[in-house]
Amino acid sequence: MFLLYFKTWRIPVLKICCVHFGYCVFKCVYFSVRHDIACHVTVCSFKMAAEDLPSQFDVVILGTGLTESVIAAACSRVGQSVLHLDRRNYYAGNWASFTFNGLLSWIEEYKNQQKVQITESEQVWRSLIDEGEDVVPLSSVDSSISNLEVFCYASEEEEKEEETKAPLTSCQPVNAETVSEETTGDSTEAQDTVTEPSQSQEEKDSQPISSPADPPVEVEKKITYQKLVKEGRRFNIDLVSKLMYSRGALVDLLIKSNVSRYAEFKNIGHILTCRNGKVEQVPCSRADVFASKQLTVVEKRMLMKFLTFCLDFEQHPEEYQDYTEKPFREFLKNKKLTENLQDFVLHSIAMVTQQTLTEEGLKATQHFLRCLGRYGNTPFLFPLYGLGEIPQCFCRMCAVFGGIYCLRHSVQCLVVDKASNKVKAVIDTRGQKISCSHFVVEDSYIRDEQRQSTAYRQISRAVLITDRSVLPSESDQQISLVTIPPLESSAPAVRMVELCSSSMTCMPGTYLVHLTCSSSGTAQEDLAPVVSELFHVSTIPGEEPSEGAEERSKPAVLWVMYFNMRDTSALDSSSYSLPSNVHVCTGPDGSLGSDCSIKLAESVFHHILPDEEFCPPAPNPEDIIYDGDGPQAEGPGFDESVNTEAEEEGAAHEKNPSTEPAEMDSVADTTPSSEE
Amino acid sequence: MHGRVKVKSTAQQEEEKRKEREKKLKAFVSARDAVLRKRSAGEHDEEALQLTQQLLSSNPDFATLWNYRREVLLQLETSREKDEVQKLYESELHFIEACLKVNPKSYGCWHHRSWVNTRLPQPDWTRELGLCDRCLSLDERNFHCWDYRRVVVKESGVSVEQELQFTDRLIGSNFSNYSSWHYRSTLLPQLHPQPAPDSASNTSPSPTASPQIHSHRVCEEQLLKEYELAHNAFFTDPNDQSAWFYYRWLLGRAEREEMISCVYVSRERERVSVAFSKPVHAQSEGLMLVLDGQPQQVEWRSTHPRLRHSPVWLCDLPPGSVSDISNEHNLTVHWTEKYTHRDCALYTGCAESWCRDSATDQELFRSELSVEKSSVLQAELQSCNQLLELEPQNKWCLLTIILLMRALDPLGHEKETLAHFQTLKEVDPMRSSYYSDLCSKFLIENTILKMEYAEVRVFSLSNKNLTTLCHLDQLLLVTHINLSSNQLLRLPPQFAMLQCLEVLEADDNAIESLEGLYHLPKLEEVSLRNNQICKLSDLESLASCTKLTRLDLRGNPVHKTANIDSELSQLLPLLCKSQAFVV
């Protein structure tokens, strides 16, 4: 057994226990997050026996990625019974965020998976299949991640061995600390525990980069690998790197459904680009253009004029009609934008390729511009604690409306009614047959036999931990989006998101950098050149940059991970040979926004429930009427409920100490199929 | 199985809300009554503070309650130690802050806050400045906060440099905020004042010295930086007026020196006319007339009874004092208030005489913008023309170009200016009358300049779409004026300043009113064909022009009046005696 918590439920009283091979039911009477609502988890029971899981659901959902979680929330919200499963021991699938130590475990798991192919036993469920029923087996192996490589450049002080082996020795105690501290959920307390060295680290970062620091001080402030591991719980490292367009489908949905109350967000402060090896600001808003020092006044006018045109370009078809069949780039040239401006618009504002056609380019530019100003002078938001929060927020919404959650619990096969060719039930990994009217599943659970084609696109990813920002500015706590135009016109542009520690994704004194591009080779082949152009990559771990001022001015890479992620976003229902009530959700796509996933979720939802509204606003807690089926139902006044919550919390704590060590073992062992 | 969450109906919610509101109202009213009772009973205690606090935190715009609070605080202050007073007022500041969250634009709150800070033994200005910054970051146009901030800055002695940086920051985040631009215009002259003009130009304190006085000006180096800032703003968004207004301020507006610009004396009328550089009220300005060394007791009057402030004033000399044509006279008009005077000599054999500064000498009409170095203005004109190429329809740009052209060379740019005015009227039809009036003004100015270059007293401006008349004080000496074929609606009272006018041609206009044809001593001929004069009473003022011998009213509605001849002869008996008018 192990204990997992929703990171979004950061208040101590708000905790969900999820049990290995058990499940928990939360009947949420009502909710309180931070200020607005009061929450009460009435039942948090550990059920060990398989037959305790209800045998019938309206919708069974496998996979807790963004699309699946949104569908789960939407179905549950309109009264459908939802069983939401994930074979992993964490939420959000490829959308997940990990602590540094959690990521090391994930890497380890990946490597193990490469070695061992698990053999499955079919016999368990054969007996459950009746006549007239067919079986569609699901895949038990996730092959969506490939080419994973890890390099460590932080000095390792005592241990000089390969960094990938280091976590196993140091991981467990740190991990235990992590969980216990985070279950108390007191983030302010966590802030206070920042130790002396890391505070001086901050001071160092606030100093102008050009001023040469004294060598002895430098040595003292260096961030070691030990330190990264020790402070590992301060990291929330996303597997996918996306930002939220402030007028994108995701933000609109978060607002509409009231799910936004479960998360906090930060503005992206800088929109940058990299030209000729130099990082500079992209003037995209009116204020940026005004303040820009790189543009001449005439360029300013031309750019503003063009951007103003893009805002309502549909109204002026005569301006672009002749270019609808031609690339956007040519249209930009025709608009008399200087080379500078063309680059800005194409790569950093529209974020399209050289080949993109004019109309699509105009639409992308318009989308970007419409997002400006909604939440400040930037079109993007980022969820604090990482992108992995978002699927969890929707899961939470689902749970509030009665959805049941089981992690480390998957489906072995689908039971298909031969007559109607529809799925009537699923058989879970414990051999229980659960009937359902609809089955929603993440792409990575589908076996190749059910696919029409196995040619995928790939996304190349790199995750870096660095010691300072690529563009130091007055405030060192800014999230930056950097677009790096391709060197050759055929190569893909690289997108880089640099997260500061106040985004709650990395430890103070470090920056977490995500690089993303569509793959042409392995992630390392695609992205290593960009990494070495923008960062100082030392040859020996912990070595100081010595090649001169230029290298010194670049941020140093402390740790880097490369991997490829399968991009299935181009697939649709015709790509699979599956029963009609099976809905496949593709994984994260390579674009910056999440619109693709949200649109898919909405379309699946309308497939399942054509007459229902998609994620209507959750009612105000005060307007919910409770049936008298529980002791809390009789006038759950605010104060009273707080008391009962506190009591429950106390009870939970009493239970914890005995269970914790066992839980930690299970995290470290990562044996998803072991049965008790 | 899984029941849906039951939600109260809208009607239920409405009902609950209504009840809630009623309850609140009842509580508010009873608390208010209690407070007002206490006040009339003269009770100044802690309870009063508590009660008013309750009320004000829900409605901070209740001025009476703030007043009462001040009374209570002043009372409590007397009975406490200094430390306690400090605490008392500090908690008051906290309370006001809460009220500002309810309404950040409450007059009462901000005023009370200023007052509390004056009572506070040790005011914490840094904190107040921080509060202002927070408020302005939420709403950068909250003028209550701007006002309060000025008080805070003054009291806390924040340096001008810091304040300039503050405006940099605000303008950087959003330049469509005139408050910060304007604040800049008050700071820059303090920080980078224009160096005092070198003494050479100061040596001649004669009334003909430079008419421009530069105050509130900024040194050239800084000025160039500011031009650049304004360029950045209006190239980024040429439709935003804040930057254009600021730019206009940067280009400057010269203040004309107050002086007597012309003295005119007529032997025949025994009358002195004096023109000033701006409208004055002569009776209260300490004006003194000295004739041949003898101060004269004269009565000053303006040219028209409707003009109480006027740039032209008249007085009659004692009868016989200058009527002998063989005598030479010296006149001096003293403007004692402004320590200035002007002489005028009336020589033997002359019927009239004058002494004046011409508009050309004074560069009078260029003073719309200050006479910066013309190279600077030339550069600015280039920038604006560059913008105009990109934005041919931009009204701010067009207008600024017109102003720059006038400052540089009004006659040389006349054609371009007229073309720009035409575009302006098309792109901004809502203000086309304003542009027409402005264009008329510039045309009149140009015609005055041309007239002075030609050294004649004939003013001709026909067929130019004039909509208004101005600068009439500059036409004091004009004898012939031709305003035919324009769009004039009236001859305004100021027209009476044309004291030397003999012939007026104003055919083909839309003139309805002749108010300004009033006591024009030399006026002989008036041609008003094809105008809109409707009533005989409109012609009444003409009766005061005693020399009028010819009046042409053909093509006016009044011309169709029955028995106009007899009516006119009754109205204008003098004119009829001469038998020389055409109707």
C-alpha cells in the first residue's frame, strides 16, 4: 500500500488516500478549497477485496491524462457514474509532474521496463467470458516514451558514480521526507525550511551576471547533485511542456466549469527569442513595442499596423486573398515587414513553420493577440506546481460528483458483445468484470493489433536544471517562453519554457528549462545543439566555465534529461479498429497550447452524451441541498464542519506512521503487477 | 444510484438574497440612526468609532460619518499619550485601507487619509507611497490616488529623479495614460531646467525685445530624449492622444510678453487708439496718456460695449488739443502695471500717425509653438512626415505637421497646410468645423503677414472658405477689407476694432449679424450683397457709423421687405441724406 495525495488538495484536511489494489470512495458532501468552499470527505475507506468495487458503471475511463480527466469530470458532473483508472501509481499519465526524486524513479521504471517484458496470464479472466462475447485485450506496457538519456553536470562531491544510479541509494529517505512533509501540506512551512546556502544562492542570482564573483564564494554556493536530491521535493517536473493560452479552450473550460478554483496560476513574464545566439525580448504587446530598443520607430509602426490588422483580419479579405495558397512567410514579406519583424511574427507570435499557409498563420497570430491583456501583458498562464496539476483538478471535480478513482489499477481486456459489436464490460487487472456503457481509454493502452497504422510522429523533449536565467532582468522570478527559430528552414523550431522557482516547479536558485520540438531524430540529436548554444555544458561534472566571458555569461546546466514522446494527436477514430463505444484519447500533442486535447474531450463527451452540457459551472456550495443520508447533512455549518475535518485529519495522521514505511517500499520497488 | 447534486432553484436563491439584503439594510439603518443620535448628543467616545467603522466599511462614501470620526479622534487625542495617539491613528489608517478596498474612488476615504497623516505624530510616508503604487497598479487612472500621491510626495520629499523614474515605469506599462505624461511635464523642468538665456539678449529691455518668455522649459539634451519617447509612443499607436498631447507640450507654446503693440492717433477725430498684445481691461490696468509732457485726464473705452476685455482701447483727447495740423505732438501711453509704455509722434501736416510692432517683426504667429531651434523643429517635422507616409489618415499626425509647418515657415508651407486641412476634414468629419476655424485663423495670419510685407493697409481674403474672423486687433490700421465669397456668418463685435476702415466688401457670405459694424468712424462703403440679413433691426448698429454713404444689400432677405426705402431712411437718416446708397 502506499499513500498518494492530490497535490491540488494542499490544505491538510483535504487528502485522499489511494490504496494499492484497493480503492477509495469519496462521497464529497461539500467542498472547501482555500477560501471559497468547505470540503468534507465522508468516507475514505481502504477496501482490499476485489469484489468491493461496484460491478456496474456508466463510463469506465482508463488513463488520467488531461483528455481523459476532462471527460471524467464532464461525465461525473452531469450525473454519470464514473470509474477512473490508471495503471501508473501517479496521476496524469504523460501529463504528469514529478518531484526530482519522483522523476528519478520514473526514469528507473522506464529503464526496467525496457529490460523486462511482462508476460500476461490470460487464464484468470477466460472464465468470465460468456457466450456471445468477444475479448479485446489491452496493452500492459507503455511504449510512448523512448530514447531517454540523462546527464548530470552538477558536482557530486563524495560520490562520483553515474548519476542514474545515485538516486537508488539516496532516494528512499528523501522520498519519505517528501511525502510526510507534503502530506502536512503546509507550503509556508516548507518555505521556511529553506536553508542558509540556498538563500545565498538567491543572492548570487540577483547579482548582475557580469560582475565577477570571488572564486571561494563561488565554490561555496555551487549547487551539487546532493543538493538537487535533497531539495528534490521542490521540483515539479512536467513530462510535457505547455503553456495555457489565456483565451484558449483550456482556460475557458477551467473558468466555465469552476475547476479553476482548484489551481493557481502565474503569468509568463517574458516572451523571448534567440537570434544569432543572442536571447532578446519579442515585442508582442503594445507596451513591449513601445519599450523595445531594438526596433526603429518605423518598424514599430509596421509591426503594430500588422498586428492590428491580424486582430480582425477576416474583415479585410482583400489584404490576404492573393496569398491564401502561399506561405505565411511570403505574405509577411509582402506586408513590407523587415527581416527582423518577419522572424518575430513567424516564430514567436504565430509560432508556425516556414511552410504554414497564410490563413493559418493569420489565425495563429490572431489567437496569440486575443490572448494578450486578459491576464496582464502576456498571452500565457502557467499553473503553479506544474502542468500535472490540471488533469488532477479535473479528477478532483469528477470525484466531487461521485467519480471513483483507482491508481495502479488497469483493465486487462474489453468484453465485446458480438451481436452489437459494443463493449459491454471490462475485466480489470484483478479479474473483476465491470460492466459499462462506454469505455474511454488513453492511446498508450491500445495494442498494435487494434491499430490501422503504427507510424507515429514524435516529440523531442529536453528537461534541464540550470543555475540562472537565459535573460537576466530586474526580476529573477519570471517565467519565460523562448522560441528558437530553426537554423535551416526545413528543421523544426525549438520551443523553450524557462520556469523560475516561484512557479513552484524548482528549488530556489535554479531554473527548470523545458525544450520541445517535433522530432526529426532522437531528442538528444534534435535538442543538444540548442542546449549547447544557449547554456554552458561543462565536460566534467561541477566544473566551472573557464572558456571566457561568453561562456561565463551563459547559464550552466546542472542536470539534463532527453527523451522522445509519442505524438498521437494526429490519430482519430478511423485509426483504430475498436467497438464504437470505445473512445480513444490521444496523448499530448507538440503544440504550445492544450486546445487539441480539450476539443477532443468535448467531442468524446458529446459522443457519449449527445444531449448533455459539457462541464456546466459547478454550483455554489451554498446552493447545494443535501439529502439526509449522513450525519453532516443536518445543517453542516461552516465552523462545525471545520471541526469534523480536523478530527478526521487527526485520525488520518494516527493511521499514517504505521503505513508509511510500507508505502515507501512500494514506491521504490515499482512492481505494478505484484499481487498480494 | 448516483443521484445528481440538487441545486436550489433560482427563485429560492433570489428569495434568500432578498432576505439577506433586507436584513443588512435594517442593520445599517439602525446603526446609522444610533450614530447620528450620538453625534447630536455630543458624545465622542470609542463606541462612536466602532459604530461609524461598521457603517463606513460597508459604505465608505458617507461624508457625515467621516466628519464625526474626525471630531471623535480629535477629542480622544487630547486625553492620550503620544504613543497611544500614534497607535490610534495607525489603526485608523488600517481601517481606511479596508474602506478603499470597498471603493478605491471614495472622496471621503482619501480626504480622511490625508487628514489622519497630518495628525499622525510620526507619519510613515514610505508606506503611504507603497499604498499609492498598489492602487495605481490596479487602476492607473484613479485620479483620487494621483491627488493623494502628490500630497505624499510633497510631504515625504521624494526626489524628483525618483518620481521621473516612477513615470517611466507607468508609461512603460501603459502609455495611454495622460496622468503620467502630465506628471512628467511637471517634473522635467525641475530636473533639467533650460539654462538661463545668455545676458546678451537681456540687455535691451525695450518693449520691442523678444516677445517670447520661456518658462517651464526643459534643456535641449533632455528635450531630444523626450521627443524620442513621444515618437516611440505615437509610432506604436498613432491614435492614442496622450503622447500627442505630451508632444505638443514638448514643442512648447511661447508666452507672449505683455506690451502695447500699437498706438494710433487721428487728428480729425482727436482720438487715440491703443492695441495691446492680449485682451485687457483698460480701466483697471493703470493706463496713462501723456500728451506733449502733460498727463491727460481721458476716459478709456473699448471698441464695442460687449467687449469688457479687449486688445484695443480708445480714448478721446480734449477738444482742440491736436486739431491744428500745423502743430507737432508727442504722445506717450504708459501701462504702469506692466512698467511699459509706447511713444507716438504726430508730425506737422499729418492727419494721423501710429507707432507699432508689426506681426512680422514679432514672429507673432509662429508662437503657437515655441521658437525652438528651427533645426530641431525641422527634424521633428521629418519624423512626423515619415509617420504620415505610413498613416496618411492619422489626424493627430496631420494636425501636428500643420503646427510644425506654421512654426517653421507659415507662408512657405501654405499650400501643404491647406491640403492637410482638407484631409483632416475628411478623416475627422466630427471636428470639421474646428478645422475650418483653425484654417481660417491661419489664412488670416498669412494674409496679415503678406499685407505687412507689402506695407499696405488693404486686407483682401476673398474666396478662401473662411468660417470665422480673428486677429482683428492686428487690422487696426486697415482701410480697405475684402472678405467676399467666404462662409462667414457674422461680423463679430471685435470687428469694431478696425478703426481706420473705410471700405468693407463682404459679398457672397452667409452673414446674419452686423454687430461689429459699430462706431467705425471712417466707414464709407459697405457691400453686403447675397448674405442672410433678414431683419431691419439687424442693420441698427450701422447707424453709429456716421460717415457711411454707400450700402449695398441686394440679395438679402431683408431686401424684399415692403417699403424698405422708407424704413431704412428712418433707421439710417444720415445715410439717406447723402442719397448714395443702393438697396
